[in-house]
Amino acid sequence: MKIDITSLCFGFKIEKENDSGTAAWATSIGQAPKGICYIDTERDGLGEIVYGMMYKSHSDFENLKVRDVAGLEKKEEPRGDRERMMFSVFEDVYVNNKKVEGIYTLSYEREDSTSHKNRLHICYAKYLTYKGHSNKETLKEMAKVLGCNEDACWFVTDISIKNQSSLHFTAIVVNPTKSMTYDDSKARKRAWEMLVPEIDISIHDNNTLQQIYYGAPGTGKSHKIKDDKSVKEADKKNMVFRTTFHPDSDYSTFVGAYKPTMKSSERIYSPEELTIKLKEIKTTGTTYPCHKFAAKYWESLKDLTPDSIKQILNACGFTDNYSVEIGKGVAIGQEYLNNPEDGKIIYSFCPQAFTNAYVEAWNTEEEVYLVIEEINRGNCAQIFGDLFQLLDRKNGISEYPVEADTDLQNYLYKALADTKRADIPDDVRSGKKLMLPSNLYIWATMNTSDQSLFPIDSAFKRRWDWKYIKIKEGKDENGNKLDWKVDVKMDEAGTLLSWWDFIKKINEIIASMTSSADKQLGYFFCCAKDGVIEEETFVSKVIFYLWNDVFKDYGFEDASLFRYTDKEGKDQDLTFPDFYDEEGEKVNTERLTDFVKKVMSWKKTNAEQD
């Protein structure tokens, strides 16, 4: 989360009178009535901060103090018009990716002053102290890590929470040995802004071997992975392996198991592969190369069309006349080389996504990706089993190898026999031990609205990096903003409903009702056809989701949204079937339009004011 560069800063003097330039020690994140934990989905990084604070929150308010450290001035205390709603304590603190000794406390506060009624803040003030551990002392240690003395001038530009457990500060040192003097606060800010680099943040770096992209449905989490440059490059080389977790997923569907299969002496080759095989036979100077080629690969050739066979021949320098020889060779192979055992049911080890990615990674030094969609829709403890231990990595390699069972070991012994990697341990090459290599990336997606399916425990969580994908306006492949409409007319001129305006408004209502962003909608929750989301699609997907998964679970608190006047002038409760005609075949356009208009005007007419 980006913060103002004069919000958490040290080592400066302001010459102008009545312009102290004092650090704010907090970042304002919006406004909301009492009882609402608001998250501005437009603000990059805020979701990660709030989710991380919730995960590390404490209820021990008695041990949270504001002036336990000698030397703190009274003016540094929080103003009396602020209510502390939540506080979180972090034992793992970093500055510029370097560990800092000490703990740090963040608080979530509401200001109820005359000028700023119900303004919310994330507070990171140095006066916050928990059980005798003050932020001020940790900030001193932070300065040491940055190479600064006590008078140094430095400031923080960004605060983030990784893995919902470690607190990270990004800082810039202005002068490591002495304080700096500025004419006024504006001059100071201008000077510091020039020191902040323009950073192109990529989701791909050395610390993202295991990463979960999470957020509301329709935010484009899968697209975020698919569109990553490194994933695209790996996909071109067939080094991306994908799987989707679901309630029936288990270890065998993720890793592999013995299954009944049809025995065959020869796998089926593609026309491109057959072309290579024929060229290889031809270059050896073999007599009657087409006969021998066709006899050897008869299973792959027997179902090809005459045109496909001619293309193979021509690519290898043979004329169409050799098609006759191919036919004879196929007949010979089928008659004399056909194994009578073929076609029988046998049991063999069938590798699944994890094993396929694992083998590929140990057989190459290039990047290999295992992509898991909907990771929390399956029971991760059951699916990963003892592989859970492999997720602890040091320098990219599993720190604690696990024993492979006999079936998997036998498969890996053959699959890794010809690897050219010099760094593969003997126990891994033989299949006896399992150990993730540093070029195997495991990335996953998770809908926050599905968290109740299979909750992920904290031990599993801390082994992943977490990337929050916020709700924002959609863009096309060229980066241009989309302007989707919904087939609902908002006025007599026939102006269609803006999909993005609807998303912002309905998410505001959902946040008010649920006090979270878990049930909110992303831009790609449903897709438009030629830029317009059809009426039927809107009702069957969007309205049904709101009705079934949001309103039903959290109550119909705002009665005005869920009432309508019938033809006889009587007020009626609105139910989901009311969005369709009496036969249930067509959308009731009048009812839908009335509901949407109420939603779009909700803030003006129905938002609670404190």
C-alpha cells in the first residue's frame, strides 16, 4: 500500500514558522459508518493490508498502550476523537527486504471529528506499544538496517503484508548521516518525490515460487497468471501444467496412482512426429525405407488419410507413388508385428499434474509452472499429503525431502533416468526421495467468496506468497479500458446501464451488508457479447448470485431494495422468480429495471448516516 512520503519520515527541519511538517503516522483509507470494515477496492495494496491485519489481529486491548516509552511527547498521542477498532502485532518485520529486530503494531482506527466524520485510518505511529514493545524502538532498528545514524533523514513509501504474516516497509534514505533542512513542507515533499523511482512491478520474481492469487470472483486471477510473460514463454515450450481442485480431488488425482489402462506396444505418433521418424530412417541408408517405416509405425499410420500420408512422404523427399509401399508396410506390421497382448487391460502408474510438472522440472533447467485453479475448493491437506513438507524451500529447493512410495518411485526411476541435470541428487534421480527443484513454480488462484468450502490452515498459508487481485475496471488485450453495457435501459432515451457503474454500486452495498469484500463482484464476473451483457445473462448470473449467495446469507436489511408495487398498487416483497414472467421463460424487464434503478440510487436514498 503506497503511503504519503511525509507520513512516516525522520530527520528533517522546516524553516517556515507554523509549518512543522510533522509526520501523519497514519493513512486515510476512506469513510464508513460505525460497524463497517471498509476496503477501497480501487486502492492498490489496501486489501492485502486489511486481510493481513485481520489474520494477525489481537483482542488484548489492555496491553496496547500509547505512551509506555520514555521521551515520547504528549502531542504524539492519538487524538481523542479516534476509535481503535482493531490492532495487529507483527513479529516478522522487514525494511527493503532486510529483517529488522523487533515487533511492529498497526491499528485500524475511525476518526469521528467534526471535519472528518467516520474517516478510517491505518495507523502505524511510533507511539503504539504492545506489552512493552514500542514501534519507536523497532523504527530505530530499522534505521540501523538502512545504514542510518540517529540524525539521518529517511522516509517510507510503501507498507505491505506478505503471506498474511510478515510486515514489509519500503524506505528511501535521503541522507544517512545528518538531518535535512527545507524551506517549507511543500519544498520537502517536492525534493523527496524526485527520489522515488518509477518501479515496474511484475508478479514474477525469485520470491514467487509458490504464490496464491486471491480476490473476489471475476477479478481476472487466472488471466493474471496466464498473461505473465514467463508463463507465456513456458507455455510455448509445453512447460505449464494445469489442474483444478474440487471437492473430490485427492492425492491420487494430483500426484498419480495405478489405474487400469489399455496395453499397447506402440504409442500413437502425430503426422509431424512420423515425418521426423521417416527422415531418420531415410538418412541411415536403409533399403526399402518406406516399407520398414510403415511396418514399424503401422499403428500410427493405419488411421491417417491418404492426403496426410502424401504430406509425410513429400516432406521427406518421396513422391506420392510411395503411398503404395506405405500401405504394404502397414499391412505387414498389422499381420506379423501385431502383439496379441495389445488391447488387454493392465494396471500401470498414471502420473497427474504434480508428477508431470515435477518430472519436467528435473529434466530441464528452464522454468516449469504448475498452475492450480480454485485451490481452496479442494481439501489441500488431503490433496498434498506429505508433499506439504516440500513447500519449505531454501534457495528454491525443498529443504526437507520426503520418501516416495513404491509406485511413484518406480515411475520416477524411469522418468528421470536420462536427465542431464548435474545438480540432481542421486536419491531424487532414483525416485527414492522427492525434492522440488528451484525452477518449479507453483501458482494458484482462490476466490475469497469460496473460503468456507475448505478453509486453508495457517501452516499451509505461511508457505505461500499471497497476491491480492483487486476489483478494477476491465481492460482488453491491448490494455484499453472496456466499456461494457448491460441490456437494461436507464432512461427514456434508452441509455444502457454501465456495467462498471453497476459493479461499483453493488459492491458498495455488499460491503455495507457484509463488512467485507469477499462477496463482491469483479469486472469479468460475466462476459459481454459485442460489448453488451444480455438481459437473460445478467439475471441468471448476476442477480441469481446476489440473491442466492449474498442477500440470502446476509439478510435483506434494506427493505426498499426488495419491494415493488404490483399492478393493483400494493407493495409486495421482491423474490427472485419476480425477475421472470409468469411462464418463467422471459425476463420481466419492468421488474429488473426497477430493481437496478433502486440499486444505482441506493447511496442517496438509503445509506445509513451516523
